[in-house]
Amino acid sequence: MRRLLVVCIVLLASPLMADTVLEDFAPPGDWTFFTDQGMGGVSTGGAEIAVIEGRRALRLTGDVSTENRGGFIQARKDLPDGLPAGTEGIRLRVRGNGERYFVHLRTGGTVLPWQYYQAPFQTGADWPEVDIPLEAFDPSGALLRATPRPEGVRSIAVVAYGRDHEAEVSVARIEAY
């Protein structure tokens, strides 16, 4: 019985068992907005930290256009220390206009501007939690590892991407689990 108690205490105290809040959108907001216009695209939009239905959230809105070989808007946050060791995935609390959006991760190995790891998530009118395992992030090219390593992640982005549409997505919390 004593050994079982010690094991339980060790497991409960383990940092691998606890989720780590990466962003709760309390000030200051250190997110950077990007569009495809730097590459000749014509997508427009904006990102802001706002109170939405009583929750502080990042709100990404705009018009995504694939014209001129474009097709994205995004808000990105640097993670200079990477994700915590043992991270198995990213958890988001999201809502939006019912469209599919993406999380992009950049690592020390994503040297070129068009390199990233991408995973989709669906939005709706409520605020569900969405879990995205690191294994679900697809590399943008053959030169990248199959799965990003948590300690190698250098930024996270919320992205409207890949098709002509009106973007409206809000993210109220981001965690590493």
C-alpha cells in the first residue's frame, strides 16, 4: 500500500501529466499578423485580442483569396523556449464560422518561409476544446522530420489557408498537453 501511494504521488506531481497553458490572451498580446501579400497574394484581414462572449481571445478575420498564387492569413506567436518536454499535442478552445482552420508550427528545421507543420481543426458556434496530437501535424515538405519535436518548436500560428473564403475564427486558450 505504501509503495502504491508513493507511485500515485509521483505520477500526480509529474510535469508530464499536467497541461501547460501556452496562451490565455491576457495582455500583452504578442501575436504578429501576416498575409500572403508579401509573396504577391491579395488576401486581407486582421488579428486582434478581444473579449468575445466574456472570454479574452485572439480573433482572426479576413478575406482569403488564392488569386496570384496566394491563399492565407495568419497570426503567429513566437515560442523561443519550445514546447515543454513530453508534450504530446496542442489543445485549443475555439469558435468560428463553421469553417476549417489550421495550426501551423515552425521549428528550428523550418528555415524557409514556406516551411511549417500543419494540422486542421474545425470551428462552430460554441467553444469546444480541440486536441491536436503532434503526430497529426503534417510537414510542408519532404526535407522536414515526419513529426515535430516539442523542444524544437519555435512558433505557433492560427491560420486561414488554402481556399477562397471569409475567415472568422477565435481562439480563447492554447495549451500543450
